[in-house]
Amino acid sequence: MSDPTKIDADALCQGYFDDVTALMQRILTEERDPIDRAAARVADQIAADRLVHVYGPGGHSNLGSQEIFFRAGGLMHVSAILDEGTLLSNGALRSMAIERTPGYGKIVIADQRLGADDLLILVNAYGINAALIDAALEAKRRGTFLIGVNSHEHANNSAAEHPARHPTKQNLHDIVDIAIDCKVPIGDAVVTVPGMGERIGAISTFANAFALNNVVIRAVAKLVERGIEQPVWRSGNSPGGDEANGRFIANFAGRVRKL
């Protein structure tokens, strides 16, 4: 006789897998146009030998900027803005407090000295926090082209009085030039365990990484179509990796701050 109190963890994990893959399928099909337009702008930057800046202000959103920076198969022209303020490695509660601090994102962008020739990808699944919105507004003021990756559902349904919100109550996708919807559901976690009130199994890291890698893949395809073989990172742990990467280091050392 089966134990009525036993929870089918296999089924929960399968459900999580199904939710993750369904979300990525939605991004693949529903966001094809904005992703393709974003890729075209990225390709233009690289063709001109300009950097592609990416910033994920807020806790785990920093993982989005790290996902396509200095990564095997990743574009060497990507420069991640890894500001210490919101990195979880400096304290999770500290990170949350700083991402909610008005004015902070403006300082970060000003320090990067971005201008009209620059391209900035802002990634933050919820799309509302003060540091994120300030970063977007300051970059826009400087004439920087903006691509945003965030969940429109999450942002649109977050209360105006939410403590994370910027004083202007704006959403990232209403500010940027190209908005990519990563479609993360409200609350992020998607797995319901019988007998437990809170959901588990966050999905935003998958969503952000998948959307960003789609931009990279499409950008590379466009560059190859133009006859441009852009440099990409090879894993240093693979045969010849250090030698392959070493051929291009001089072009990026000093330009990419975190290299």
C-alpha cells in the first residue's frame, strides 16, 4: 500500500522541467521579432568594433550579465557591468537595499561614461527596481541605445507602491528602445508542493539566459552573413583554448573593464 503522505518528487521535478521548457518555447516564438532586432543592433556594434555593455542590477539579475560575458562561445565584445553594490557576494540583504535605492543606478552608468555610440542591455526579470530604472533613464539621457530584458507581466502587475519601485513608478520595458519579454510569472517560483504554502523552483535565470543567448546567436548569424568572423571566447579548459583567446586579448584589455 502506498504512503498517502509521500510526495511524488519525480512528478514535481518533471513539472518544473515542463514549465521551464514551455517558458523558453514562448520566448523563442513570441519574442522572435524583438530578439532579432536586438541582435541586429548588437551585430552593428561589433561590426564597428564597439563594445556591447550589459548590466543586471539586482540580486540574481546580475547572473544575466555574467551569462554572456567571458563565456565559452560568447562574444568578446560583451562588457559586463558587474557593480559591487547589488552582487549577492557582498550580502543578500545589502544587495536588495541597494537595488531599491533611488539614484544608485545613475551613478553606475555615469561611471561607465556611456554615450551616444554605445549599446546597453539591461536585464532584470521584474523590471521595476529603482537602480534599474535609474540606470535606464541615465543611459537614455546620454543617448545610449537601450535593449531591455524583463517580464512585462511581472512589471505591469507589480503594485505602484511596491517598495522596490523607482519614484517615477516606471517599468523597464516602457523606457528601452527594444523590449524583450522574458515572460517570468509573478513571484518567479513555479513549483507547488502539496501541503506547502509557498512555491519553490525559480525560473527567471533560465528565462534571462535563454533570451540573451538567443540575441547572441542571432547576432553571430547576421555577422557571418556579412562576411564578418567576430571573435568569441573558447573555453580555457578545452584544447588550444588559451592560445585561441590569446590572439584577441590585446584588442579588449583596457576596453572591457572586468576583463
